[in-house]
Amino acid sequence: MVAQPFNDFSLATFYDALNPWGPGDVFHLGLIRAADSVLDIGCGTGQLLRRARAEGHPGRLTGLDPAAAMLVQARQDAPDVEWVLGDTRSRQWKDEFALAVMTGHAFQQLVRDEEIRQCLGAVREALAEGGRFVFETRNPGARAWERWTPARVHTITGADGAEIRVHHEVTHGPENGVVGFTETFACASWPAPRTGRNTLRFLDPGELDHFLAGAGLNVTARYGDWDRSPLTPESPEIITVAVA
């Protein structure tokens, strides 16, 4: 059992297969193309920044992630991107970026109020005046956790061609917007499945606005999905664009 499965070097190699390029990546890549300096917080394997650099982005691209295993994957294909091990508590910048993004629902990993305030404060510090912070959280109204059951299995293929089955199971919540769950990886050639634990917080738009305003970030746009459709109670996402 591991607390965060993608801290495991062997599991980190499966991250891109489990999270293939999709509409959210396209959305964020468009923003990155237009910014001359970008901070990707919780960059994971660096798919976004690697793609931007491969397309010829000439500016500063910085990826920040607390999992060394993920950054090993990132560095393989884009050594000229600035890959930084840590989080917004251990690594800080001042007025250096035109754009900060937090993708893959990474913002929901911030469970406690003080964690949210600290992260948003660090983002505000890192952004130049007029810089933008763009991130998404799952809309609690869509109740995504109800679909995280062992019956809903994702199948991916490892680098060696082996089939790996992945499922999630809620362990507690939602309580005050907090949901705990496990993520289990199983392969016929492994001696036993590997399971990680995770906890996410679901915030509604009003709660998000409260935290953002407290950090000096002003919401300028909000969408309910990657096609920029308006946010409704049933929308799957809460996509927020805020300006420093």
C-alpha cells in the first residue's frame, strides 16, 4: 500500500496511459502557447509542458511536482524545461510568471483550508501583475465519486505489453466536501495488486471565490466544461480563470 500511487517509480510509468491527452489538455495548451512564462503546479509527467516545448514554445516553462517518480518521466523527453521537485510550500517565486496552471484536478488535493490559502498565496506571489491562474475542480453537484466503484475498471497497457486493470473505491465521505478513496492496480504477472490512498476536497463556486479573493486573485471567467460552456449545477467541471 502506498499513500500516493504515482510516488512509486514503477507506477509512474503508467500515468500517461491512465490519463491520455484529452480536451482539458487542449484547453490548457492553448493558454500556454499564448504566455511567455508558465508555471505548471502539480505537473506530473509534464505532458503539457513537453508538448508546448515540442511545438516550439520559446519562453520559460517550469513544472513543479512533489513526486520524484513523475519528474523522472518528465525529464526524459524535455530536459530543457525547468523541472522542480517540491510544492508551493517548499518552492516559491516572486512576480515571475504570466500564467500558472494547475491541471488534472490537482487543486482538489488541497484538503485543509490552510493548505488552500497557502497555495493560492504562493500562486499570487509567483504571478506577475496581470498574470493568470487557471485551474479546474470537479463540480460537487455532479457527484463524480458515486462512479468510483470496483465495478468501473480501466484497462491500460504497460511498457512491456502487460495488461493492467485499475479501479477506484470510495472509503469515506463525502463529508464537508471531502472524499477518500483507494486506487488499485492489478496485473496477472504481479505477485499482488498495488493500492494507493488519496483524499480530495470538492468545493462549490462560492467557496472557491472566497479563497481566491482572500489571496488577491480575481475571477474573470468560469466554465462548466472544456468547450467553455457555462457552469450549471450539473456541469462536470468548475474551470476557473483568475487574474492577479
